[in-house]
Amino acid sequence: MITTVIDDITIHAFTCGQVKVKQSHRNPSPGAPVILLDPFWTDWLPIWVWVIEHPEGIIVVDTGENEQVTNDTYLRCGGVNGWINRKILRFDIQASLEIGNQLKALRIKPDAVRWVVLTHLHIDHTDGLKHFPRAEILVAKTEFKQPYGSVPCTFPQWFNPRLIDYNQSNRHFGKAYPVTTDGRVIIVPTNGHSHGHQSVIVRGSTLDVFLAGDTTFTEQQLHHRQVAGICLDKTMDSRTIDTIRQYCQDRPAIYLPTHDRASADRLKSHQLTRIVN
Ligand SMILES: [Zn+2]
């Protein structure tokens, strides 16, 4: 677990289990059939979740995995998507690493979390939702209406997120949704990995923290303008990658994908993402 401070905002990062994906899932590839048939797996990758202690309340960005996913029957309810998820993902997670338990180590009660922002609805981002029945959960309207690759039967029964429309204009991303009234934590659309994928930006006085979800697997892929093997729409994804690159050129920012092993270290050392054309 790492903790860093940006002005009066504290950000914690910890990984809720680990995931392996097919190599063709992470690296550029022709797409789904190749990923299903690929015999080669990546190493274990982190599943970072981010906890933002802001004066207006605690914000959790993505909720990581839960132990039940290692049970062979967990995804059976999910039909074809459940089957595909079983074939293309492997997980390593114990109950002690679920987000609710790790929050307790920070002396944060899950019920004290005011907002949970989901970057998208894939299981490794939603499976910790069960810890937050009292939070306001923010999901992009397009993501909820057109889920891609998600397994809704794994969502808690009470799951009824606030579907956000981005109601502010944003110079880079076109539009944004302010989570906090001071505008220092905003959500921006970063679609391509799924229809309504979104990212969270914490805007500090000297640098921004860009919580990127699965826009790319690594910072390296952003540098190389490399679209991951798994994505809904490569054109949309490329456009998102270019927009984030432009953002990082115009503002000092730390770009932090969910499955990049180096993300937490970059956050801890405030290592900016410097784009070289
Ligand atoms: Zn993911």
C-alpha cells in the first residue's frame, strides 16, 4: 500500500488481488478469437484501486476483485460473457486483500466512503462493490446502457448507480463531470476499452493525478501510442490515447493505469508522465 499527498488531498493505492491476462489481450493483436486461443499468459498484474481522501468526502476509484472469483462456479451465472471471462482471465485473491478489509487497515470504514467511481464495468473493477452499499456509485450512462464484456449477475442486488452525463465542458476531453464541488476531482470520458470507459483526474496546484482505468495496460503503451489487444473500438481507443497524451503535454500529470505494476511507485514519487513526440 502506498500513500501520497497532493495539497490537502491524500491518495492511497493498493492492489486487490492480481490478474493474469493472455499476452494478446495486453499487447496489440487482431482481437477476440486470437485472445481466446492464445496459450500465452502475462505475469501476475496488479489490480490497483485508489482511495482519495478529499475534504468533501472519501472517493474510491474502482473496487478490485473479491475472493469468490477463484471459485469455479462464480461466473457461471454470466452466460457467454461469464464463460469468456473464465477463459481469458486468471485471478489470485484472498479475502484479506478485498477492498473492504484493506480500507480497515487505513482506519476507513467502507460505510464512510461517499462516492465510488467505476471506470468501467469489468469484473476486476466491480467485484469489490459489495463493500459499498451506502456509497453513491458513479457510472457513465453509456457504460451502463451498453455494457461490454461485463457480467451483471455478479453485481450486488442493490446495485443502482448514479448514471452520469458529463455536464461540464473540458478543453481536452470535450466534457467532464465534477465529483467534488471544488472541481478538483473530475471524471472524464475515455472510451475505447468499452463504450463508456471513464477516468478520474485529481487536480493539484502543481500536478494532476490521472487515474486511467484500462485505457492502456501500462504507461509504456501511452508513450508508444499502442492500443491494447482487448478493446471495443480501436479507433475510439487511439483517439482517447492521443487525447491523454495531449493532456500530459499540456499539464504536469502522473498517468496511472489499473494494471501497470509501476503505477503506485510513480504516484509515490510524483513521477510525471512526460510525452515525447
Ligand atoms: Zn481491468
